[in-house]
Amino acid sequence: MKQFIQNLPKAELHLHIEGTLEPDLLFKIAKRNNLKIPYNTVEELAKAYNFNCLQDFLDIYYQGANVLIYEQDFYDLTYSYLKKCAEQNVRHTEIMFDPQTHTKRGISFKTVITGISNACADAEVNLGVSSLLIMSYLRHLSEEDAFKTLQESLPFKDKITAVGLDSSEAGNPPSKFMKVFEASINEGYIPLAHAGEEGDADYVWEAIDLLGIKRIDHGNNCLQDENLIADIIDRDLALTICPLSNTALKVVDDLKNHPLKKMMDLGLKVTINSDDPAYFGGHVNDNYIAIQKALNLNKEEIYQIAKNSFQYSLIDDLKKEEYL
Ligand code: HPA
Ligand code: ZN
């Protein structure tokens, strides 16, 4: 089964580039930028990756991102993730990046997007991995701040496919970002959002009805509401499920109790993704292998999930055929 998963061509649809910062690369970049970090060794840092909830993780994740300063840092971060994709036979990836995490620290939008997009262009040629970029707004910040980010992105519009919504979900409902999503759609960005990871089914409803999202990041809590499940199926929206993230952040207590199989049996379209692989203990294949084992998924089910990853990607329909 491991070999079957390894050999399957796959796409990753839920991935935060800042969440791919492995402890060794973090140390390397901190050193060359002359930055002090509050850990002495890679092992000490890795030990701090023990979370009780989403916010615990976010505190460490934003702290880690502080070492990223120069275009080269964003390039190295992205290229090393794309190398991992190539090793795991991930042929296409849709990468989220959080511009506000960096612009808040005085790093320019241009530095961030140029480093990331140059790495993507090089990886497409050298490694045969294609990518699209998703600019994610941080939901713990104001809508006004998101508007500022939208403005900053416009000179680089050709490099960005979609907008997303991430960070602390509870208390920051999709309705807070209605206007900036409307403006983003008017600029040609495809709307996506995290919903139903820690937030209830209401947040998933809002993301669909008020933001018009075309895919649901996580979406676990849609299972609280039968009408919502029917609506998601009706609209043919896929869920980007992140099994190891869900157990690391205690969204699910044990992989054996993960609702992925139940979702498939209900007719929901699911994909398997790594979310923040440096923090949650595994890349795409590790997520496939762990959930396959926990839920005893068969080869047809695994194949269907991998197929969904291309089917529900943002690749142009005509180009999709080259992957399927
Ligand atoms: N949820 C919300 N925000 C995030 C996540 C996540 O899983 N990863 C990085 N930012
Ligand atoms: Zn995420």
C-alpha cells in the first residue's frame, strides 16, 4: 500500500508555505540573517511542537516565520518544499502564503511574492512540479488590513490565483471579510477559506453564502448539519482534509475516529493534504499512509482521493486532462 501511495500522482490543495519551515532550515536562515532564536538546538525547537489547539500552534508558527527576511529566504523555503513534492510524486500544488505575517514586520509584499514565485517557476522546469498561489488573509486582523493587502497584491496579480482565509477561526467568522472577498473576486481572484476546523457549521455556511468559496479548507464541522452536507454536495464543493493536522491540533482525538471515510460515504468530495508539514509530522504521503492505516481505506478509495486532488484543483479544465 505504501508503494501504491508513493506511485500515485497527487496534487496538494491545502498547504501553508510558512508551515513548511523545517527546524533545520529555520536554524540555517536565522544564522545567516544574524537572528537570535529562543532555542539552542534543532531538537529543542522540535520539542516545542506540542499543541493543544489551533492557537497554540499559530503562536509558534508566527514566531518561526520571523526568520524570513530576504527574497532568498522565501525562495529557499519554497524550493525545499517543492523538492519534497517531487520526491513524493506530488505533481501539482496550490500554495497558501500569508503576506500580512511578513508585511507587519516591515518586509515588502514584493520580497515575499518574488521569492516564492521564482522558486515555483524554477521547480516547474527543474522538478516537473506545477504550482498556483493562494494569498491568504489573516482572520485575526481587521478587514481594513486585508483590504490593504489586496491593494498591495495588485501589481503581482498575474502570479496569484486565489485568496484564502486562515489563522484563528473562533471569534473571527467569514462575515467579517465579506467586503474584501467581494473586492477580491472583482479583481479576478478565486475565493477559498478555512471553515469548520474549530468553528461550527455556521462558519461553513457563511463561507459558502457570504464569501462564495469554491472549495472548503478543512470543513470537518460541516458534519454537524445535514442540510449543510446536502448543500455542499449540491454545489460540488470539495473539502481539503488534513489528517495529521487534525490530530496535532486536537480537532480529532485519534486518527481512528477521523471522519474522512464517513464524509466519503455521505458523498462529500475529499482530498488529503499536509497543511503545515514541518509542524504536524508529515508531508502528503505521510498523511495518506496514516489515514489509510487508521481507517483501513482500500486502493479504490485512495485512488479516488488522489483523483479528486486534480479534479478539484484550480488548474484550467483543459490543462487538467494532462494530469488525470
Ligand atoms: N488553520 C488556520 N490557520 C492556519 C492553519 C490552520 O490549519 N495553518 C496555518 N495557518
Ligand atoms: Zn490550513
